[in-house]
Amino acid sequence: MQNLPYFASFQMNEMRNSYVDANNRIIEKMDSMVEEFVDAVGMLPDISEGVKMYIEDCIRHMREIVVDHVGMAICEFKAAYNPCEEGTKSRRFPKFITDELERSFEADQYPSDHEKAKLSKICKLSIKQINNWFTNKRNRNKGHEDYREY
């Protein structure tokens, strides 16, 4: 447990770096877009509502990634600080992961490979874990769907 403060500091620094990197990528992308649209006089044209919405979506997505990264780091920190007894490892995913998987399941019970890869990156799970979760979720829902029909 002597390494705990170092581990916590390291994790917080990793979160900060992830946020800074994501923020810098968005700023660089916006700067390159601005350079493309500056007219010969050096004035910016008005920005359409569609472009504004696109920028807001990019920023919202960046925040979601940062929040997911923070949540995963907190789970790792908790596991290091309060490890389970030997042989009693929890088999459940953290709430933020199951929430993300549930949202995706509501949209599509059979996600594409692209969607699975996106979920794998966000949740820091393997594609196999994603496939198994969706298979198990569909199987658990079979009994509930039959019940709803009556």
C-alpha cells in the first residue's frame, strides 16, 4: 500500500493528459477548419447551425471519453486500494460500462463490427467481451419479451 499515493498521482496525471490531448486535437481540428474558410480579405464567414452543432457534438464526445477514462481510472484505483479476497474477483462491469452497453443495446441488439469496436475502445473491453455481453443480454431478454406479449 506504500505505492498507493504514487498510483493515485499517476492515474490522475494520466486522466489530465488524456483530457489535454483530446482538447488539443479538437482545437487543432478547429484551427485547420478556420484556416480553410478564411476568405481573401481575412474575415471569417458566418458559421451555419449545422457546423455549430457538429462542433458541439465533437466537444460533447470528447467530454464523454474523458468521463469514461476517469471512471475506469477510479475503478482501477478502487481495485488497487481495496482488492477483493483471493479467488472472489467481481464478475460485473462498473456501472458506467453497463450503462454504455445498455444504451447501445437499446439502439441495436445486433451491433455492427464498427459499433463493437467503438464500444470496446470506450469501455476498455475486448471485442469478445462485447460480443459475450450482447449475447447474454439478448438471452436474458428472451424471457422478458415473451412475458410482455401476454
